[in-house]
Amino acid sequence: MDQCGGSVDYVQESARKTLTKQGYHLAAHGAVKPCLWLNRSLRGGDQCYKHHFYGISSHRCVQMTPTLSCNHLCLHCWRPIDEPIAPPEEWIEPKELLDGLLREQQRILSGYGGAATTDRSRLEEARHPAHVAISLMGEPTLYPYLDELIREIGRRGMTSFLVTNGTRPDVLENLSPTQLYLSLNAPTEELYQRISNPSSPGLWKKILESLSVFKDAPCRTVVRMTLARRLNMANPEIYANLLERAEPDFVEAKAYMHLGRSRARLSREAMPEHSEVLTFAGELSATLGYKLEDDVPLSRVALLTSGKVSRKIFDA
């Protein structure tokens, strides 16, 4: 196997073709992918909600994953997850993996050099990434060297956001990214089973343990909820009880978006309007005692803050 080129021999041929067609750049058992907002930002346009909430520049953000494997098959996931990808027989060391992923990011950026619509100053900034979003696909905590990967990102002068489904609390106890996210898909175990389709029993209990781990995390913490109409967009008081276990610095309430593979599992009617997200966020704010501080209508997302830390990481 070409460890840090683009070859991923253990990935099924059909899955590899799908990933490549959808713009994933593979490096060993990881991948990077340009997002919509990187494309818009490099053309001088608006940036994603992470920019508005926390000051992250979309064109300087590397959206990546250290593993293509996941232990969930969520109804709302837009990624090509229907053909599960098994973990590799051997894992690549963090430095080598990050080198490969950053090379692929540069290959992505090279495609913008000849376009008249490219913002030249932003492209030059993009060649020097400042942030790594470990959130592309798969469950990052399945990568056994995740702690060292996060430290390597920091040693290279970049910040990191890690998004986890919370099913491995023992791993989370040892992690300290710049900002740690937990995706909370449901307020109850019964609904969690229906929405997340976990690969093994007992994972709801693990998520509850992870919420408790969050309370003592040495970094900034966020609980994110992807909300789908007539599915999990109710009972804010039950969500509040769960959030009180974690005492996160921030809560993000975001609409399910009818995109990608999720369209085969949920109808377009499941996608709430921004006004509905704001209503739910307001109810959660009143119950939890967090301030509804900001929102981005285009992304249909609202931010609740505890007031414990400043939300901006970079001035933007």
C-alpha cells in the first residue's frame, strides 16, 4: 500500500470510486475534501458558520479524517457511508499521515491557481493552513494515535476542532484539541437507536459517559445537535438534562440538510427552516440557561453560549 499517496488498497473498489468521484482525496486510511465554503471563500465570497462563530477562515481550514470507518450509520449523514469501510490492518503514524493529508490539500488548492475568479490573496493564505477540522467522515476516535495526531497539528502551528460521536469516552479523556465537539443526535436511547443505527449495543451508555467527560475537559467544548423535523426536534428539557452532564462551553443547534446520501433515508420535509431552528434553540436556551448569542441563516444554525469562555479563537 502507498501509505501517504492516494492509494487505499484496503478500501473496496466501489467505495474508493465513490469517494474519489465525490471529491475525497485519500491518503492512507485518511482523507481530505474541499468543502463548499472553502470554494466560496477562495472566490472572495462568504465563509462558513465556524468563521462567524469562532473566527476560523474557511480557506485556511483543512477538512480531514484520520479514518474512513464509523460505528454509526446515521439517518441524517450525507457522506457515502452505506458501504461500511473496515479499519486497515496497519495504522499509519500521525506525522506521516498528516504529511500525506496536507499534500493532498495542496493538490486541491492547485486547481484554483488558473481560475480568474480566485481571490489571489486568499489563495496564498490557503497555502499556509491555520486550522484542521477533524470532522470529514468516519469516527476519528477509532484511530489509535489520535492524541498524537492532535499534538502534531498543534506543533505545526495549527488549531484543531475534533468532532466525535461520543462512543469512546476512554479516548476522549486523553484528548486536548483546540475545540472538542460531541454530536448529540437524540435525547433518548430509543430515538438514538433509530437515528444513529449503532454497530454494537451499549453505545448510548458510552455517550452518556462522554458527556460527563466533557465537564472536566482541558479544552473548549461544544455539543452539536443536528435537528430533523418530526424526528428529534422536540423535548428541549430532556436535551437540557443531558447537556447539564457536560456543561459545554457552547451548544450548536443546526438543521439537517437534505444532501448527499441522506436523501435516500430522509425526505426533504425533514429539513427544518431556520426559523424553526431558532425557535428550538430559544426553548433550549430558556431551559438550559445558556444565551442564544448568534445564528447564521444560510447554514440554519444557532449558537448558545455558557459565557465561560470567549467564543472567538481568531479575530475575524
